[in-house]
Amino acid sequence: MTDTTSAPKRRVELTLRALALGCLLAVIFTAANTYLGLLVGLTFASAIPAAVISMAILRAFRSSTIWENMTVQTVASVGGAMSSIIFVLPGLVMIGWWLEFPFWQSVLICALGGVLGVTFSIPLRRALVVNGGLPYPEGVAAAEVLKVGSRGSEQTESAVRENKAGLWVVVAGALVSAGYALAGAARLFAAEAAQFVRLPAAFGGGATGMGFGLQFALLGAGHLIGLTVGLAQLFGLILAWGIAVPVLTSPDTIAWLQAHNIPSIAATLPAGVSAEELASTVWSREVRFMGAGVIGVAAIWTLIKLAGPLVAGLASALAANARRSHGEALELTEQDLPIKLVGALSLASLLGIGALLAWFAQSAPALAGSTAMLVVGGLVYVVLIGFAVAAICGYMAGLIGSSNSPVSGVGILAVVIASLLMLGVMAISGVPADPSIIAFALIVTGVVFAVAVIANDNLQDLKTGQLVEATPWRQQTALIVGVGAGALVIPLILNLLNQAFGFEGGPPAIAQGAQTLAAPQATLISALARGVIGGDLRWDLIGLGAVIGVVIIVLDAVLEKATNKRIKLPPLAVGIGFYLPAAVTTMLVIGAVCGWLYERAVASKSYAPVARRMGVLLASGLIVGESLFGVLNAGIIVASRDAEWAALPLGDAWPAMIAGVMVFAALAAALYGWTRARAAKV
């Protein structure tokens, strides 16, 4: 085996300028992802736009290399990924435990869990990246972008042009997206087009609805998730809004449920309630819990399939460390952080987590007497469940990309387990049900969630590094830096958004009229914690969802076998279609179809690879533009105490809805056409 560590020329890879630029981009992408996640329940992978921006800036330095751009991308993407912690932390505000997000507590939850995510992903690198045989679509795409645009690679004049054109595509997408969002804030265009109806008696007489969000961020996210995942989410949407909601709102079903003493949300609503309120209430308080059951079963199934590769990966990491300790020189692409250092970092993080849990337990009178049991149990939970969810998310990132990986589904599974364990603590110690118990479950889940989201993103970045022959230990160092950058900015952004818009169940926004952020995952996760610990969780609905999940797993397996893996039905994507709002899922599906049509239109052209990469950059720009406008809007609302600072005194909403649909469609078509033309010129 060749010893590449003694090369005479120092490798420009882990530099201060790369770390500084990466941290700056991490702050930007974390802010954008935080807003997007709280608005619609989705985040996006920022690796590719970060790589493009890095290459454009570092091109000014003659010594810059592809590996230095890899470092920037790694720091920026992991910082952006850390924003997924907002799927859990707002739950502490929703249950009334926090009125705001305390800075150091929030930072420690993110940072300590994030470092564990890095250390847990190191043995997983061998199992899932090196030996796993997984496609890692986003990691491969990012590697292609780096290879054609970085100094030190085999550059051509067209590669330089592509890099410049790609940057302009990101900027143009961001400007159009932000401009449309500003027009929406001014009420020139509606933010959503929707229609709810009551079905005829022949179809049960229930209520249902359909709509789509007029948001370019959703269009871009749909492009990135791809057609397979988009259609699976459409299947979940149809199950939820085409079957479950109409059935549960049908008068016959309501009467049958009441006759059998089964709870029915629809039966508690007043007579003559609108179709919109009836359908939306049943979906949010019943159907979404079925989606939670689907997601939980799918997450468990993924873990079962991963058992073998995980054991093999850990054995491979230990074997590599043994060879290094005996003096064998490993190739650069095989040099992870030493396993002893990994163990020390893991131990330090666990000690910090233990101290955080002990401080929390001591500050809550109901928990103070059970501090030792809570700390030990919490640490065992973090280690066992944390490594399991890191493996699940890493595997799914390799299979369908980190943007589509089921971190929210894993969070649902984790909070149910944590809440059940808290019931055990209550039984052993005799502690009565108390808000502090729910809060403790959410904090432990937050730590585990930080592990999951970082492992999810890290393995995608490590795949990119493998393809460009980066040094793993340098990447892993950059990952830790990115964790720190993301952790420091998240509580600041969360407090800003909390003041400007507020969360359901939390303190009111600073200005009247502000639209409360939906935070769909945080709402569901906090509801699950309260339901398990309070004893009123609808296990029947979750159980029904679990049965549906098993059927979908079987159907997915049958489809794969019958079509030789050409047609798939990812169960997790189906579950997401259940519990994301219909307007969100519909636009995601539209985005997935638009992306597929765009790629099909250029498939036979000589510039097809360039056009596909440009499409990804356009989608990223659409997401970043609207999301950053959302953060800017929050800042203006807080400063002016006016939630409608941009609103114009317009009349009926229908003209705004019609105009919005027409302008949205025209701008989307124009952007895709312009992007294709730019790709052809390159």
C-alpha cells in the first residue's frame, strides 16, 4: 500500500480561509434552513450551492485546490444540516416550558449531540460509504461540481464557464424566489391556492380539500427530492386526503365510531362547521398520527436491514486502527481520526450531556430526587438510540440523499421511546405527571436528533470526499467546526422567529397579525410526548398507521421485485405525505415533476450533465432566496412591531390567488428555460 503521507508538497486542504468561508456560509444556510423547516417542515442539503460559491470565491487564490473547496463545502453543509434540530427544540416552547430559547442550553444540545454525530459516523463511513454500495446521489452530484470547477482539477475553459454560470443561476433563482415572497408579503399574490369541499352523499358525505403553496422554496425542494420520492409522497397525500380524511369526516363513520365508544374528533365539532375546518381538524388531530405510525415502522425496518453492514463497518474501523498502531501507513483516503481520539471526543460529549441533564433535573423540583437515574438512563438512551438513528439516517442519505433522509421520522420514533422510558421513571420513583417530565423527554430527544442530523449530512459529505480523494480525518475535523458554527447561530435565529411569528401553544408574537409558524414536526413531536406521558395518546391511530406502513413495505418489496427495482415506493416518503400539510406536499410533487420534465427535456442533448447540475443549482437558489427573505422579514417585524409592514390595502383574496398562480407558473417556466439556455452556452 502506497504511503502518500510523505509527499514532498504540502496538500492545501484544511486551511484557515476555508474554515472561515465555510463558517460564514454555514451561518447563511443555517438561517435559511431554519426558516424553511419551521414554515413547511423541510430542510435542504446545502453542499452543492456551498461548493459553487466556494469555487467562485477561492478562485481568486492561485493556491486553492479541489480539497480546499471540499473543506468549505463540508463546514457549510454540516452547519446548514444542524438546523434540522428545529424539528424538536420548538416543542419546549409549545409545551410552555420555555418562553424563549436560552442561548447556552440550546447551543449545548446542538453542539454535544452534533459532535457525537460526527464520531458515530466515523465507523459508519466504512460500512456505508466505502463498502455499502449505496448511490449517495447528492454526494456524487457535489463531487461532479467540485471536479469541473476547482483549481487543481483537470479544468477546461468550459468548466470555468460552467462555474461562473452556475453562480449566476443560484443568484437568479434566489432573487426571483425572494422577490416573489416579497410580493406575497405585499398581498399582490396569495401564498396558497386551496379549495375544500363536502363530498356528495353517494361518496360518504365527508369533507376533503386540495391546494398547493405558491412558494418557490417548495418548488426547488421538490426538484431536489426527485420523481420517485415525490410520487411516493403523492401516494401518501392521496391516502390521507383522498381516503382517510373523507372516511373519518363521513356522517356514517362518525355515527359508527360513537356507537362503539371510539373517539371521533369530527363528532366534537359544532354542526354546520365549514368543510375546511372539518377536514383540517381531522387531518391534524387524527390522520397525522397515522403518518407517525407509518414512519415509525419504516424507521424500524431500515434499522433491521442495517444490522449486518453496521457490524462490518465497526470491525473495519477497528482493524484499520490496529494496522496504524502497528506502524502500517494508510493511504490518505483511508485515514480517519484515530479511534482513540474518536473515543475521547465521544466520552467528552457524553460527560457534557450528562452534566446538562443533571443540571436540568436539579432545576426541576419534580425531578430532583431522581437525578442519578435520569442521567444514567439518559446517557444510555443517547448512546444506543443515537447510534441507531445515526445508522438509519446515514443509510437513507446514501439511498435517496440527505435532503430526503427521514430525520423527522426518526425524531418521532425517538420521542415515543424517550416518553415511554419517562413513564418507567415515573413508575419507579413515584413522580406524578409533570411538564418537566415532558420537557426532559424533549431535551434528550433533541440531543439524539442532533446526532441523527449530523450523521445524516456527514456521510453524504464523506462520500463526496471519497470521490475527490479528500482526507477523511481532515473532513471530520471540518465537520466538528461546522457543528460549532451551526450550533451558535441556531438559538439566535429561533428567538428572532419566535418573537416575529411565534409557535402554536407558545407565547404570542411581538406584533399582532403575524402568521404563526406551523413547525409541523415540532408540533407533532411535542404532541406525542404529551400524549404518551399524559396517557391520552391515540395509540389506535398510530397502530393503524403502523399496519399501513407494513402493507407499504410489502408493496414496495413486490414492486421492486416485479420491476427489477425500476419502480419503488419508499415507505418513509409515503409517511411524510401523510403528515405534511397538503399544500406543501402538492407543491413538492409539482417540483419533482418539473425537475423530471426538465431533465428529460435535456437528456438527449450534449450538454445534459451540465444542465442537470444547473437544475440542482437553480433549485438551491430558489430555496435560499425565499428562506433568507423569511429571516429578513422576521427581523423587520421585530424591529417595527408590525407584522404587515409590506402589505398593500388590497381587496378580495381571489384575484391575488389567480394572479399568483399565473405569475408563479410563468416565472417557473422562464427560470427553467433560462437555466437550460445557460447550460447550452457552457
